[in-house]
Amino acid sequence: MKVLHVKYAPSEDKLYIPTEGAVRQSLVWAPTFVDRTQAAVVEARLGQGSIYYCGDMNGEDGSNQLTLSLCGFKGECAPM
């Protein structure tokens, strides 16, 4: 998944972090290891609800399903 990561999120708010050994790939630059202190998906409590961030840049089906489930929709949803 191509994402924009969140830095400095508390560990309890991180929902999706890079796996150990994950590598950032590029057609231009040499591969580099992904910083595991950053997160691609974060959810934080805000008042009586929560705020959610998903850094997916391409709107893939898996991240769309995640977004819908965090909004309370259950089951398989049609692709966006």
C-alpha cells in the first residue's frame, strides 16, 4: 500500500504499522527500510467519538473496507 504515514502518534492509537523489515520501494531511489514508529492508519478518541486517519494514497479496496467498518458499516461493502 502506498501511504502517507503519521509521525509521533501514541502507540495505543496506531491501527496499522509497517511490518518488521518492510521496505519502501521506488523506481527512482534505492530501497529503504520503513520507519516502524510511523503509522499508516491511526484512530484517536475525541470527546464521545473518535477521529480516524488512513494514509492510503490509492484508495484500495482493503483500506476502503477498513474506513467503512470504522464508520460502523458491517459486512462486505461494494468497492468504491
